[in-house]
Amino acid sequence: MRLSELPVEFQKKVRAELERQAAARAPVPNPAPAGAPAFTGTAVIGDPPIARRVGDRLELVLPFAPRTKKNSTTLGVKQSKAYIAYRNAVVAHLASFREQLALPLPDRPYNLAAVFYTDSAGDQADRFGLEQALADALQDAQVIADDWWFRTGDGTRVVSDHARPRVELSITPLPV
């Protein structure tokens, strides 16, 4: 059946839906924003390193226990106190060397690979909740302008380490 064979009111609805779908498939923004110089150097923070940037690749060690945003005992959209403390710790930790690492990273697709070493309180945390909390915290810390750019999580896993909970992560650009 052709569009012209439908009643006029349905033709309008179909056209509107096709336009909506076309807008949803709009091209991804230009990964290299105009006027933003590319970071071509290398920056290493700490010995042993807690942060390293080579080009658009970034490796970080967050020396505190990972937490998820969700808390099943918290009603509504309120974030758990543990997550708020975690997010604030990430923001404060990265603020001290954000400028040295020339952050935020450019807008482009990235793989976010993280190894979450949990303490006893985090042993029951799910990987997806940990990833979401980390991505949001990295956005709040201005490591990346929008966590939408984290397109894959290849290499992410959860490991129990009660003696030294931490998050070791690597942000790697994906081919465009």
C-alpha cells in the first residue's frame, strides 16, 4: 500500500513519524570540535602512576571503593549516600590534576574498560550499576563532556579485594 492510498489523517501521522525517525538517526556530532587543539603529548601523574594520558587514551586509578548509584532501600530518585560520597571522591581526586591531563577528552566514541576491586560492602554490586556510576562520576569530574561517548565497556570486570578496594580504568578512543 502506498502512502497516497491512506486517508489524509494517517498520511500526516506517517510523515510525522518518518521525520521523527530521521531526526533520531541524525549524524553523530563532529568528533573533532573546531578550535580544540588535539592533545598529542604524554602526561603521567604519580609514582606509581595514578593517571596517565597518551593522546586521547587515558588511564586512571581511583583509590577508593566503587559504589553504584542505585540503592534498593532508597525510594524515588534519591541517590544513596554511599554513591554521593563516591562521586564526590572521584570529582575531588581528579580535580587536582585535571589541567595537567588536559581534560575533558575530545567528543568522540570511547571504550571504558574498568576493573572494579570491591570491598565487602561492594561485593553484591552489579557490573552495570558500577559502570553507570563510574561514567556519571567521570562526567561530573569533567573527564568527558557527556558519558554518552562511552560506547563500549570491553574489558570491564568486578573483582573482590577487601584489602585494597579501588577502580583501575582505561578510556580508549574507538575508530570513527
